[in-house]
Amino acid sequence: MKVAIVGAGLTGSLLACFLARRGLTVTLYERRPDPRVAQVERGRSINLAISERGLNALRKIGLVDEVMADALPMKGRMIHPVTGALDFQAYSASGDRAINSISRGALNNALLTAAVAADGVSVEFEHRLVELDSAVGRMVFATPAGKVSVEADVVLGADGAGSAVREQLLAEGIVAENVDFLDYGYKELSIPAVDGEFALDPGALHIWPRGTSMMIALPNPDKSFTCTLFWPAGSFDALTSASGIEDHFRINYPDLLPLAPNLVDDYLNNPVGVLGTVHTLPWQAHGRTALLGDAAHAIVPFYGQGANCAFEDVVELDRCLDDTGGSWARALPLFEARRRENTEAIAEMALANFVEMRDKVASPVFRLQKQIEHT
Ligand code: FAD
């Protein structure tokens, strides 16, 4: 039984680890070069909040201790108003529950290394899927050496929000998709360490709620913070000069300015990412081709659950294979039936949390409500 996984990101690499434990022959096809030796792309979400949902999957493949060794637990939100004192809001009444800031690159590399170390798993980098015949499992990849055609018994699309597998299934008339783009973009900035120490409290997820927009910051193991601006689409273009950028931050994010010496360079050179929710129906075809993770159901990042949710997909698919005696034809529809309701719920919650983070967390009423919930 040959399984092809398209995309060696977080979902694909984890999936390969799980399928290897079943004794399957798995090939990962990744359009990029090996991330363990290649340069990280500038300004592309360098850390993720990983919660118990994600850790559960890592625990099952024995990787949780390695990943958590460099994780930074964040036990609450730290609200930065325009003026006035910082406001720490714990995630739990006991104050000890946390989400973990984890480097996306390190997590991907750990998963990839674990996957290729497993019996039966191989990986082909610089292989970009360009054609798929989902009924027979025939794929064509564009590679630096030209086009390569391969076949597999099962094809799993773990190739992210802009999935080529999904696009091929769409062209075959097998799936319908709806991509709801948010009228917001995101851009990353950085706060370096100061004298070798964190410039802000590393035990919190920092939020600068500003009504219709916001900024967040998560700590990194090198004692820097990665900030992400979530602003209405188009508003990034309004600031074009160093003085204009500095003035804007001085007025709206005054405590950031002294902590971000590279602000202007980051702002002018880091890309603006798009945000959206992907709805796909169905997620599988012919009982042998399926979509998982962002390829099936990308969500906006405000609940910090996209990767966690993708990891749950992998655990559930593994469970479905257990429950069907390893029959892909039965496991894939079962996987979709069990997961769809959950992924639709998290997509809605992620959108709702944007309003909470950018606006409500700054309100005294919200704070009181949280205190009541915690008592
Ligand atoms: P991806 O990470 O997109 O990986 C897809 C892989 O497929 C890539 O390696 C890509 O190169 C490859 N690929 C693409 N096309 C092809 C092709 N044609 N052929 C071969 N390979 C291909 N989630 C959380 O849980 N917590 C967070 O805090 C969080 N924060 C986020 C912040 C931001 C700003 C954003 C944008 C997302 C955030 N997410 C977070 C969501 C998380 O990043 C995604 O849910 C997660 O990366 C999905 O993993 P994936 O492997 O399905 O897709």
C-alpha cells in the first residue's frame, strides 16, 4: 500500500509519523526545499500558540517533550491600552493553565525529522503538485529537473489553505469550495531581547486592542517577541515613510516604539498576509484521495487553533483507520463525518474571537465577566 502525502508542513509531517506506525509506505511531496537547511521566509508567522489539542497529537508519537523543551507557556493575556497600566487576564481561575508559544519552524523541523526517521517514509522536496487524477491516484509534480509523474494507492492533500489537491478536485468537479476572505491583512514586526532578556513578560500573550484593529505579540526562545498587526486590508499602504510609521505607532502603540528598533524596516519590508476561512465539501473522493488540515478547512488565526485543529484531524484519521480495520474506503468518509462539525465550530469561534481580542478585552465589563466566570 503506497500513500502519497502532498505537503510536508505541520499536517503532512505529523500524518507521515502516524501512518508510518501502521507499517505503510509513505512519500511526502513538498514544493519547497528542505526547511531544515533552507532560509526561513521573512515575516511569515514564526511562532504558534499550541494548546492541549495539539500536544495530545505530539504525545502520541513521542515528540511532546522535545517540542515542549523550547516552548514558552503563556498563562494569560496582557492587555496594552493606549494609556494607563498593563492589565493581565489569566486564562484560568487557578492561573496555571497555559497555551504554549512554539516556533513554527522548529516544530515543522522536529516533525519532519521524526517522519523521515520512521521506517517506510521518504520525502521529495521541490516537488510541486500540478496535476492529479484522483480516481487512479496519478499525480504530476513540477521539479527542478522537469515534470515527474507518480502513482499512489492513497493521496492525502496536506498542502495548506491554497491547496493544489483541493484545486484539482475542484477542477474534476468533485468538491465545492467557498473561501471567505477577511477584510483584514496581517504583518509581522519584531521586539528583540534587551541585554539578553525579554523586553516584555514572556508568560503572557500580549494584545494591543484598538477597536477595529489590533496587534499581538508572542515570545520566542531567543528572548525576542514576534508581533503581528491585524489591520483592515489596505490600511497598511497608508503608511509609506519612516516618520509616518513612527508617528502612527507613537500615537496608537506608544509602548512598542522604544522596544522595536527595527520597526520601520520590518514594516516596510515584511509582507502583508491574507486571512480567510476555507469551506470545502466533501473532503474526500473515491475513498482514496482526501484533504486534511488547512487544505480542507483553513480558519482565521484569532483563536490560535488552526494547527491544533489540523493535528486533531491526524489523530482522528488514525482512529478511523483503527475503527475500519485499515480500510481507506471506509475510513475517509468516516473521518469527514466525525470531524466536519468540529471544524465548522472552530471556524466560527475563530471569527468571533477576533472581535473579543481587538475590542472586548479592553472593556471593564468584559473584565468583570471573566472574573465572575473564574469564581
Ligand atoms: P501549511 O502549514 O500551509 O503547510 C502546507 C505545506 O504544503 C507547505 O509546506 C507548502 O509548502 C506545501 N505545499 C503547498 N502547495 C503544494 C504543492 N502544490 N505541492 C507540494 N507541496 C505543497 N495555528 C495554531 O494552532 N496556533 C496559532 O497560534 C496559529 N497562529 C497563526 C498565525 C497566523 C498569522 C496564521 C496565518 C496562521 C496561524 N495558525 C495558527 C494556523 C496554522 O499556521 C495552520 O493551521 C497550519 O500551518 C496548517 O498546517 P498545514 O500543514 O495544514 O498547512
